Amino acid sequence: MSSDNDFRPGLEGVVAVETEIMEPDREGGMLRYRGVDVEPLIGKVPYENVWGLLVDNDINAKMPDPEPHEPVGLTGNAPADLQAETARLSGEWKLGKLNEISDEQVREDLGRLSSQMMSIVARSARLADGKTDVVPDDVVARGRTAAEKFLLRWRGEVDPRHVKAIDTYWICTAEHGLNASTFTARVVASTGADAGAALSAAVGALSGPLHGGAPAYVKPMLEEVARMGDPERWVKEALDQGKRIMGFGHRVYRAEDPRSRILKQTAKELGAPQIEVAEELERVALAALQRRSPDRVLATNVEYYSAIVLDVAEIPPPLAPAMFACSRVAGWSAHIVEQKKTGRLFRPSARYVGPGERVVELNQ
């Protein structure tokens, strides 16, 4: 039995699950999924195979292609559309409860949902662009990878640089341990809810700016720095005003986020338009943060160069959380499968700190 002294706000450092999927390398060395170094895979296998590695523990397995489906009531707000439509699919497809169906059926449900979620985001993004028509399925089918199909469904055409940017970003952010959205997916899965409910709940958790939304703030920040033309002054003024410089520091890493390193290299290879100002701001910000907090490790995190890479693919900042969700369907799916096998409902304790017994006066 745990004592009251065990309480940790935000469950910081509390071990809630045992997993075989992934554990972030706290020293910032490598990014590994199921023990496999991810960096050498980039450019050799597409995202859908990484989905197979995470969900099936088989790099030769793949996330399936999306089946024909007509979303209902899309608004052009991709994160909201994704959450609502994923939840709706549970009823439309009559998905079974996780504690009542086989592991094989769960995997099939997750595969159908994962690929369809990418399709929903692409169609919502197309609507946000002011295009109300739908790209024909035969055109989308020309895509060889999930990233190509995504772009075809969104824009009706494919730019190889955009494909590489999106595919690399998706692979780098496909899984990252027990973060807020993954924990949400596991909590919902632990109740025996269907796969659509668990994935929809995860999207809701990811939509917050403290988890998943940060890349949307990086591009405007860089544009502001570029307009000022003085990164050192911008950083000093931001810190003096108590503002957070987006893209630096991480609750897990004690050193460089390895995902940031990979994405930075990709941004350089693709000639990202903001790479020069990004590198200069990074240099200045890291030095200033180190001076102000010498006892803390505040290295560049994944969100910083994610924004630069997504900008190569001309992803508008408001779409960033939904793009993150597209990548994270792999990790969420793997954790839902793993959680189902535990057969254990999450039921943490809470410490009551409210008033003692009291009497209230009622208005007569």
C-alpha cells in the first residue's frame, strides 16, 4: 500500500506500465523502437513499415491502405475533425470491445483506423484549403507510400521533397513511451472500450499545446526573429518577459533529443527555407538558457526541427497537431494492443485535500 508521501504531481517518475515497445534514451543517444535503431531505417523503409514494427514487431509488416469511406461533417479543423470522425467510426464499423474480441481482431481494427485517420486529416486539410471536391480514389492509389497517398488525397499531386519531409517526420514521432496521449489511449483501452474510442481519446489529449501542439508555435516564432533581424535581442526580451522559447527542453531527455538531430539533418538535406534562422536562434537560445539555468539541461527538442521539416512540405502551423496524430497512430496502436493483454483496469488513488466534515446553511 502506497503512502500519502508517494504523491507526485503529474505522476512524474511514477512507473505505471511495463512495456516492450519503446523507452526513450534519456542521454539522447539513439531513437529505438522495440530495440531497433530508427535512424538507419529512414529513407529505406516508409512509415507504414515502421507502423508494422511497432504494432506487429515486424518491419516487413505494414499498416494497410485506407478503405473507401465518406467522412461526415468535416469542418476543415483537422484535429477536431479527426477526433470526432475516429469516434464515429466505432459505431459505423461496429467495432468490438477490446475485452471481448481476439488480439487478431484488435490488430485488424487498429490497422483500419490508423490508415483511415490519415485519410481524414488529408481530406480535412483539403477542405481548409477551400477545395470542396474529393480527389478520386484511383488518383490516390497511384501513391506508393502512405505519405504519397496522404499528399495525393490532400493536394492531388506529389512533390518528392514533401514526401521525404512528411515520411521522416512521421517515423521520428511515431512513438515515444508513456506520454500524455499514449497514457490516455492505454487508460481508455484498460476499460475495455473499442479501439476507436481509445484512439479518439488519444487525439483529444494530443490537441493541447503542452503536448503535440508546440510545432505550430515555432514557425511564427522564427518569422518574428527573422523580422527583427537580431536573435540575441529577441531571446533576451523573451526571457526577460518570462516567455517560453518554444522547442527547447524536455521532461525526459538529459541531453539532445535524438529526434531533433535526425530532423535537423533532414531539414538541411531538403534545403528548408528557415534553416539558417533556426540554427542561429538555436545557438543563441541554448547559450542564454544555459546562462540563466546552469543546473538544468535545456537542449533542443523534437518540436523545434519538426516545425522546420513540416514547413518544407508546406504544412500550415494549425495542421501540426493533426500531422503529429497521423504519426502517433503507430505508437498508440502498439500500446493499445499491449494494454489489452494486461487485462488490468487503471485505477490510481487520489489524496483528498478538501474541507473536513461541515454543515451548510440552506436558503429558506
